[in-house]
Amino acid sequence: MDLGNFRSHYSNSAGSVDCMQEEMMFDRVSQSGPTEFLHQPQGQPNGPNLCILHGREECRCQDDAKLLGILEEKNIQRGIIVFPGNMTPSARKVIVAMAQQYKLEEFSESDLLVNITHHTLVPKHEVLTAEQKKTLLEKYRLKETQLPRIQLADPVARYYGLRRGKRCKNYSTE
């Protein structure tokens, strides 16, 4: 869904998005502090996702501790943190430490201003399923270690939420 369709479908007459709409299936977790939304994607067995929109300019370690409490309380395994400014190094360390138990992604608002997949110099990417990956390895008689790698910090990898072991197909125009 592109931005125009999203705005026409979800925004109100003032042009702002109301995350409390029934179609978005967001459930407000708390009324104070950072805005927190619980999102249950339809047809996804992974369970709900927690999206935290920080109002502060800086994401701190205390904010991550609150996030951990919410994840444990609601039994949620996936979370997305969106913050307007910077994340402190200690807050990043907390997220890295929680990576074994939870799948957390953090984004600065500036990272989300532009959809990088629509840039003319970025080729189209498609995340492969386990079956597609197996077929690819059999077709070319390769081991998984022989496939090209993408850095986890790559903007496209972050966009698709790629983790170690996941593969994507790259449609290069050259």
C-alpha cells in the first residue's frame, strides 16, 4: 500500500492518522508516556507486535526497561521502536541484550521519512520463503554459505526485517 492509499483509507478529515480505527486493529497499551500500540496482524502465527512511538527526542535505557516490562506482561515476542531523535548507546545495548528473547527493531523517524524501496537506484528485493530458498540451493547446487550476504544494518534489510538465515531475491536492472 503506498502512502496516498494509506492516507485516503486511514486518515481523518484533518489529515492525521487515527490508530484507534477498527481496521488498523491497534489496541492502545497505555495513555501516558510514549505512545504504545499493540498490533495483531491477521493470519500471522507469530502473535502480536508492539509498536512504541517515542515522544522524547532521545530514547533512553529506562524506556527500554519499560518496553521489556510490557513485552513480558503481554507475552509479546516482537516489537518496533520509533523515536524522533537519537538512541543512547546504553539503550542500544539493552536492545542487543534482549535480542535473544525478543525480536526488536528500532527506527529513527528520519529513517522512515522516505520509502527506500522506491528509490531509482535500489533494485527490487523479495524475501524468500524456506521452500523458495531450498529450491534455489538445489537448482544451482549451492550451500547456503555460498550465497551472497546482505548486512543486517543495510537499509533494505532493515525495511524487510531480515535476520540472519533469511534470504532475499534481488532483481537488478543491469
